[in-house]
Amino acid sequence: MDSSVFAFVEDLRGEGVERVLDKISGYGAAGVTVGAVHHAARDVTPHGLSRLTVRHDGAHFTPPGDLFSGLRLRPPAGHQDTFDGLREACAERGLRLHGWAVFLRNATLGRAHPDVTVRDCFGDRGSPADLCPAHPDARAYAVALARAVARLGVDSVVAEALHFRPLRAERSFVPLGPMDAYMFGLCFCDYCMRRAADLGVDAEVAREECARILGGVLGGDPPAQGEVTRAALTAYAGPDVVAYARARSETVTTLVSEVASAVGDEGSKLVFADSTGGVKGYRDGLPTPGLAAHDSWQLGIDLVALGDLVPAFAVLAYARDAARVADDLGAYLRSVGKDREVRAVLRPGYPDSDSTDRLVAKARAAKAAGAAAVDFYAYGLMPHPVLDRIPAALAEVR
Ligand SMILES: [Zn+2]
């Protein structure tokens, strides 16, 4: 069974490439998945160069001029020497090298070019980090970025945030129900509305309904009850809103298709990472009841369609329970096709795994459900005693 450990460029710079790769190789992992393009964050890093690491939006390589010269969006510069010699250092240890790229989550680009970010039903652009997958400039950027990462000579390009993202307000003292928050996160930019209209959806009615219902909740109406499902959303907001939400999958499917082709042209392979499992279980490892594969439509992800276009998928199996991991992987394989490569991303420590036994049980469950690989997230975020659980998990699935 294939495997890898996610690592950040700050891990490699802080502890040194040799030491980090030796550790990962020592766990028995088959590869390392290095963050080639990442978003800004402030992370507790238990064994890093500093214990609190500030990351910036940026690409950790020199963007090839021929790919970006005609484009309005270019990746902010990160640590451009990160990949120098990295492939050779991996090869010396028999490790595969994967390039992990965050695509449409970039507040630096969004603040510089607000028109490429999502616009809510009230007409506001309040999510500078969220570039809209329907905007032509964001799409051109994504394709160029994918080519650039593939050209680093990586075995695969792991694509994160190559779809719509949910609303992430930092503070809200209005009790928004899951459906309220979902509608608040829908993009109604000109490009999204045009694409929906082209598919026969009354986009303006959908926008008005969202604004009317959300306006009521912001004005004191009780929030929506219950999780987001198509049936519940139809009952709450009407068929036009549901049709609008579903039309978003055409935007994402066509973008992912272009990106997958570009990566293939450059001699690498796209791994599409679907954030749905992360959205559901990120905070506490207790995901909401619906399986990730059944809820991914909410982010514009049509797994059945993507199954024909994308060679590999990464499922964020952020859950404490091994049975849940198995259920999520099984549902995913049924959606994308049993012959697709589906990788289970596991967190070896808090908040998902409190012991080696629990991690081992989840690796075993992923394999039994049909996963082709397990990946561990992430080297620099987990204390060493937690990382030391990985060898037992890999021994179980070898
Ligand atoms: Zn949009």
C-alpha cells in the first residue's frame, strides 16, 4: 500500500531536509508530500524552528515565466529554493515526492484583486481568501499553477481548494444554522450567475431568496434547523437555490478537468483533495453524520463526474472512529469508481487519534474499505511521540 507524510516547507527549512526525510523514511512511509503552494496561517509547531510558525501565501519555487507571463494572477513568492535538490534527496532514500498545492485559497491575491473573490447574495466580497472557481483569471491561474508544480518533477500534484469553499467568518454573534451559513457562502458573482443561467437556473431568483432568508435571520428570525441536505434546503429555501447550488458542480468539474489534463501533459498525476471531510471533522474529529462523499456536492464537487476525469483522490478522513473512516472511504470509492486511486489522509494525533491502537485501527479500516494509500497529516504539526505511531500503522497495511 502506498503512503506518505505531509510536510511543510517550514519543516524542511527549520529542521533540515536530511533530518526530516530520514525521519519520514524511518517511519516506513513510501513518500513525502511537500507543501509547494500554501496559504497564510499561524500554527503551533511542536518541534519546529519556532514553536509558533507564521506561514505566508506563496509558491515555494520560482514560477516559470512562460506559464504566468500573460496572466493577471501570479503566485506570491515564497521560499523559492525549497525544491532545489529535494527530488534527489528523496530518491536517495527511495522516497516518492509529491507536490501539495493550495489553489483557490489565497488572501494575498484576493486582496490585490478583489474582483476574483467570491461575492455573496448581498453583493459583498467579504472573503478575500476565497478565489472564485468560475472567474476566468482564477481558472487560468489554477491551470498555470498546476503545470508549475508538476514541472518540479513530482510524482503527483495534490490539489487542495480546487473547488468552492464554505463560509468562514471569524466572528459571528448571530446564530446561523448550517443552511444559513451554507447560503451565506454561495458565490453570486457575475461569472457564477452566468454559468448557472446557461444551465437553465434562475440565478437571480436564487440570489433573492438567499438574501431574503438570510436577511431575516440577521434581523432576528430563528436560524435554520438541521444539516444541509438537498431535501432540507429545498424545503427551507426553495428549488431555485438548490438548483443554483448544484449548478456549481459544472464550474468545478470543468476546472478540475483542465487542471488534470495540464498536470498529465507535464508528466505528473493529479490527486484531487476534497475538503469536505475536513470541513466536517476538522475541529474535533467528530464529523457531522452525512458521509463526505454524500455532502461534497455542497462545495461544487461532483464525484461521479470527476471519477472519469481524475486519476486519484485524497479523502480527508478526519475522524476519531475507525468505522467512520471505513464508511467515508467506501462511499467515496462507490462514487468515483472502484478502479480509482483513493488515498486516506489520517491525522495521527489530536484530535483524531489518542493512541497508536486507534491510528492502527483506522489505517486497517481504510485498507479494508479499498483505499490505495494512507497519508499522514502532518510532520510539523504533530509532536514526535505522535509521529512515532506511524510505523505501527504502516506495518498493519503493508
Ligand atoms: Zn463566483
